Amino acid sequence: MEYESKADGRSDLYEQLARIGKVVVHPKRIELLDLLCQAERSVEALAEAAGLKLTTASAHLQVMRQARLVETRREGTRVFYRAAGEEVCRFVGALNDLARARLAEVDQILRSLGTDAAGTERVSRDELLARVQAGEVVVLDVRPAEEYSAGHIPGARSLPLEHLEARLCELDPDLEVVAYCRGPLCLLAPEAVSLLRGRGRRARCLEDGLPEWRQAGLPVEEGVDTDGGSSGRNEARSSLRDRRTPRSSPAVGGRS
């Protein structure tokens, strides 16, 4: 009887773990979690970003909330969702890593999308820090502006992919561009690099995205890109001088 009681207890534990599994069994729920690891969003914004009907997005979010992977707040009649904690985003990152390690189809799909995201040359975090210190690169955040505002690499320019070509003149042609986005499976940065190289610019992708940067304990800054990077590269070098600094300010990458 004692053995049966312990077995029942173990079953109860696995039942709780299965609540998490119920979330990731659906690809759109994984996509919604990935979006929420970038920034808090309203239900309407999540539905639009994920290409879902509002009722469908709401249903997925309820499953995620029941598993306590997301939290909400109200602003009038609108409901805003956010990832319930940094461990949720670490889980999403680990899921991405596991998929790339065990499923060859992941990289095959990335290559088939045309930008060769799987094979794009990547810059490590350590190399980026060193090159920013040397004033050798422009750091470009090509995610949507609301994601940049919620958190970005100190000194990075906000230049969403859809605006990049029209605003190329704002970037110093003498500096290499390092673009980053949501993570190693995100296509925004590889597409930006492809566009920049097609216009004769030197450009590479960061090895991963803002969530991984934050999880590595590197400084993250919040707020909008108010001056488009015109405050100069010296301030950006200062903002990343100490990798353990919790907050910094300034922007990098525009013409002086």
C-alpha cells in the first residue's frame, strides 16, 4: 500500500509537468510565448503578430495562463499579457536549442526560407562587446519598436526591418553592422543582413537575440530610441564597458 501511495504521488507530479506540455503541444502557443519573451502585448497585438483570430488567440492564452506561464494586467477594457518570469523564456530558449540539436528539419526549414538563417555568419556576444568598445560596429535592433522599447542592448539603434531600406542613409557606411532580433531562430536579423549586404554594406548577425543576452547577465536598457543613435559611439562604448552593469543609457550607430 505504501508503494502504491508513492506511485500515485509520482503520477500526480507528472500530471503537473504535463500542464506545461499541454502548452507546447501547439505551435502557435510556442510562437505566442516567444513573442511574450520580447515584450508585454495586448491580446489584439498578439493575435495580429501571430496571424490568429482574436478568439483563437484568447483561447490559446487561456491555456497558457492555466499552466501559469503567462500573467495578465488590465488597462481599462484591454488585457495585456506577459511572460510569467525569466524561467519561462529560458524554457523557450531550451526548447529551441533542443529542436535544433535533435531535428535536422529545423535548419532545413531555415535554409529553405531564402535568407539562410541557419548558415548566416554570427558574431558572439564577447566579440560584439569588444568591437563596440573599439567603436568598430553599429548595433542594430531590427525587431518592432515596441519590443525595442521593452528592452534592448545598450547603445543599439532601433531600425525595424520594414523601415531598414528606406533609412540606410542614417547608418555610417564606414562601420560594420551587427543586427540582432528575437533569437537564433528569428528571421528578422538574417533578412536585415541579407538586405544590407545586397546594398554593399558589411553586416553580420549576433549569435542569438535579446532574451539570450539578458539571460547571460549582460546589461539591458529600456525606452525608445529618441535620437536615432546620434548621441555617438563614445557613449555606447561607455554603456557596455562593464558587462555586469544592470542599466546603461545612450545609443550607437548613427552619423555624428
